[in-house]
Amino acid sequence: MKSSPALARVLVPLLEAGSLPLSKVSGRVQEELKGLVDAEVLAVERRGAGRRYVVLQEVALQSWAARLFPEGLDAALTRAQSRREAVRQRRDAKAARAADTEAVLLRGMPGAVLRRGDEELEIGDWTLRAGFGAMELGAGEAWCFQGLVVVVENLEPFRWVETVVPALLAEGGLAVYAGGRMSGRLLRWVAKLATEGCRVLHWGDYDPVGMDEFLRLKSVCGGRAELVMLEDLEGLFRGYAKAELLAGNAAILARLRGCGDDEVEMVVGLMDRFGGGVEQEAGVL
């Protein structure tokens, strides 16, 4: 296969953000990616009125890209590397391949402290005063944390996460807002926390995408991530199962059936039994 700059421009956001709308991918590049979809390295999911590519196997995609672009994706691109450089070079911020930093929302429980070198940031106190905290990923050395970390898919549950995971309060833990699919940058940061001794939990929708995100996180955390299982999850499926959460996700659901994770396979069984998934907001009703 010819390694075209157009393909490189698609692979970079896929690897960094984990997904990309089909509307941003030319027909020619879609043909080039067809083998990855067939191999379940990528999946095509329907989101609202459109469809998007979603990365299912990040390591496999990285290996595939490295074979096509041995000099590296950055070297294969002729586009600007950041929005400010895109304006400087092309008078168009949208010509940038990606932002060079990322903002991440956090909720620190009382006593939670972020550390970076000799610096300390009392994120627990900040959250108590302002409701949320935030940090920047991608600009220099990242902040570190020791303790319990819970990654939360959606914003409203993120606001109330400690009522569902009381261990956060008991242990002075940290909640991290994923905002749907985790970006590659965020995924790598949480994985680094796991390797440094943090206990990592994932709380998302109980649907194919939510379970897939949990497995994606677990794979980069050396198997150390755990799934938040709501109390009486079967009762929540009985009352709130939503068929639309399964639509367009047949490929992901089929792969989840043989994933080998007992809790994920139990959730898949509930999806099959009740014909739908459950949004995580059901846990804070």
C-alpha cells in the first residue's frame, strides 16, 4: 500500500483522539482503511446523524502505521503542527493536524493533591471551592497523583461521581472527565498513573462503547483498571435499557462477547437479555 500524506493526516488524529468522523476521510483513504475495519482494528460507528471511525486496537494501529511510515507520521506530514503555526504558515487554524495541548476536567476529593516536581496543587481544595478543577496535558511535564483515580465518561455523572463511588471520598481520590471516547493523550496519562501505583476505575455507559472504552483503558494500564459496577445493575437494565445504544455497534458487541473479562461479559449478557444498553446517568437518579 502506498503511504500517502492524506493517509498520514487521518492516522494522526485517530491515534491521538481515538476516533474521527467519516466526513473528514476521503473515499480513497476509506478504501485504504477497509482492511483495518475487516480486522477489527478500527470500527465504523453511527453517532447521531453521522458515522465515525473508532480505534479498537490502538497498539495494532500504531504498528500498522509504523510499517507504512517508518520515518514517522510527523515526518510524513506537510501540514502545520499546531493551530498557531497553521495561522502563521497558511492563515488557517483549521489546517493544523491537531492541537498541541489538551484541557482535562478534574474533581479532587478532600485531601487530593497533584504533584509535579517540587510543586503541589491541592486539587481537593480547588474542587471544594469551585466544583471542578482543570489541568493541561501536552505542554511540558505532566502532573502526577497517588491514590484512587476514577475515569468518568459523561459530564453530569462526573459531577456526582463520589455518590456512586464512595471510596473516592474515603480515600481522597481523583475523578477524571473523559468526555466520551478518551483521547490518546489522556489515555497515556492515566496509564502512567496506573504504572506509578494508582488504582484506576472506569465508569461509563453500560453499552458497547462504554465497555469498549473500559477494555481500552484496561489494556494500557497493564490489566490493572477496574469497571465500576452499579448496585442492582440488572434492575437498572430492566427499567432503563435503551435499544438505540446498541444501534450501529454490532461489530464492537461481537468482539466484547469473547473479551475474557467477566464483568464486561456479564454486562453484555444484560444487553442481550434486555435488548439495549443503560446510560450511566441511571446510576445517579
